Amino acid sequence: MTQIVQAKLGRRPQRLRLADSIPIVLRRQDGHRIPGKLQCVSMTGGLVVPASLLPPGSMVRLIFVTPKGPVTGTAEMLHPVSWAEQPFRFAAIPDSGQHRLRAVIEMVYGHTG
């Protein structure tokens, strides 16, 4: 079942800053695919260096592969933080993707709650 991802009030989700960026593919609503590199990720979103920046508010499907398996979902692109980096907020992730993402974060930081 796909779940809407929301942060718990008063507590910022643990961010996993990646030593080596992970390839990610963003698919716009028109089907165009934009490759990129995932720099940082949490249970609620992340930071990507896309081949080309997307308009803030754009909804995309995304996929990236973690040591625990692939993570897919829907995300909203936010305002770029530089000429190359753009954050995103997960809108929905299937349960399997949430479990994989949580497992990777816990591998690095321990239990996240």
C-alpha cells in the first residue's frame, strides 16, 4: 500500500548524507526522464543534482537503488538551493520503499523511531 509521507511534528527526520552519490531517475508527468545524483536522503525527502533543474512544485516519479533494494515514489520538487542542487519532498512511497529506505538509514544511524 502506498503511503503519504509526513514528518512527525517537532522532530526532524534523520538525514543520510551520502559519501558517494547514488544515481537517481526523475520522471516528469510528460514522461521525460531526467537523470541525476542523489546527495542526501531522509524519510521525507532529499537533495538531488539533476541533469537539469525542474520548476518548483513539479511532481515527479523517482527511482533510486539502495543497498537494501530499489526505492520508488512520487515527489514534489522544491526551490533549487544552488545552480545545480534541488531538494524534493516525498509525496508518496510504497510500503516496500519506505521499509528499504528506513533500513538503510538505520544501518548508518541505528534505530530512527
